[in-house]
Amino acid sequence: MSWMEKNERHTATKSVCYEIAGLGVCINSDEPVDWNLLLPSCAPFQQGFSDKGNTVCEINVKCGNNKEIPGSVKLLAEISDLFISEIRVLESDDYYIIDQIYDKNSHSFMLSDKDFKKSDVYLCTERINDRDLLSPFLMIAFAQAVVLHQTVLLHASVVEKDGWGYAFLGKSGTGKSTHSSLWIRHIEGTKLLNDDNPALKIGEDGKVYICGTPWSGKTPCYINKQVRLKAIVRLEQAPQNRFSQMKGANAMISLLPSCSSMRWNNELYSALCGILEETIQKTTIGRLECLPNREAAQLCYEKIQEILK
């Protein structure tokens, strides 16, 4: 069944609004769309239209990619490890172009203003029933737009305990999800908040928060909630368990690779660095050399509590 069709359980509309990490995203289509079928992980974040004042980006969805990508473009990046399809990031004088390639004969793409506040997405007609068709575009647009609003998407696994969040960073395959599961299993009262792309934000009260999002990797954990952030820990596989605190430039170097923000956009990059500098000042940043065992989780938790005494 197409996401553009109605059924007994869902209603098709031309527009939908989501609130993610306290920031609004509005998506529009020329035709009525069953958004719960097209973006099922976004359902917990759906909002009404009563307050558009916090909208940070707007996406217009068009079925069919017959529009031409601008001819004079520069290739900025190729991404193949985040999504099922290959993503190319291109730039023209007026737009960023996110080109999602499925095979040599089919692709979808997004044209975005340089601040990602407005984007047009042209979806591949042959793949119109794919549930993951729009989500990568939404994630990329949101990740760039929110940086100008004291928020950044992190590639991390996050657990919550006693109303506080703990984020675990690391290269792909390091064991972020495994470490979260060790906390959940061995540290009482721990719950998973997000397993792949939480949002870190500096609140209006100046405090640092970590938020659930519709993007949680292979783990279906889509929780519309934010908690105070107590610590960020970069994991490294090692033959022993050892925790060390990081500050200043070392902490910045540890955080930057896990942030979903365009380094080649000076305005976005400057805003990102400002967010991270404030986070480092207000949050414990650690490095955990570890084995995938209970002792690693307990050591990490205990060392963080010691630092904060």
C-alpha cells in the first residue's frame, strides 16, 4: 500500500509538523500523504499546528525526480556508512544538494537553502513505498538547521538514569550499543534513550540536555523526551578497563567527529564549535578504554560520579 493512500488506521494529510528536541519541523506535500506510513519513527514526535514559532526547517516533498540537479555543482562528500543507500553531498551557488543513490538508474534528491531552513525533496517514483525514502533527508536537513539553534545531532548511544543522560561515542563498531546494554543490565534504573542519533542542546536555562529523536539506528527506540546531560564518554576497545577525564582541546577533538554538522559551512561550523565549547564547560567529558564486560560499565559510572562529587 502506498503512503499516499488512506486506510482504516491512518489519515492522509498534505502537511505534518514534528517537534524534535523542542524544535519544530514542518513537512508539506502536493498530495495527501499517510505520514505514519512514510515516517513511522516520527509518530511520537508529531505535533499540531497551534505553534509554528519554533519551526527551524520546512521541507516540501514532491513525488518524482524529474527536476534537474543544477549543472554547476561541487562534490563535498560521499557517505555510504550511515544509510542503506549512498549519499552524495553537493553544492551549487544557491543550494546544497543531497543526492540519495539507490542504484545506477534511480535516485532521490533534496535541494536546500544554505542554512537548511527550507528544502525541496524530489522522491524517486519507483521506490515510493519504501519506508526509509524520506527519513535520511529529514535527518540531514534537521541536523544542519538546528545547529543555529544551540542544538547538534550526535552519533552516539545514550542511556538515562535518575533523570540524567549519559552519551557514549566512538567509531563504528567500537561497541556503543553494547556498552549501553551493559549499563542497562548491570546498573539499576538505567534505560535506553536513543541508540544512534540523539540531539544535544543548550537549553534556554543555559543547561545542557540530551534528547531522543526519530533516528536510532537498528534499535527501534524513538522516545520524545529530554533529560539533563551528565557525561559524554568516548569508548575505545582495549585489553583493560581504564577511565580518564578530558578537558579543553582534547575534549573538543573527542567530540567533533561524532557531530552531524557541515564543516565546510563557516556559519554552521562556528555555531557547532560554540555549542561544544559550552558543553565541555558544563559537562563531564571522558575516555573509556574498555572491554565489553560488566566491570567496564561499573567503572565508567563510578568514575563519573566521583568527578561530580
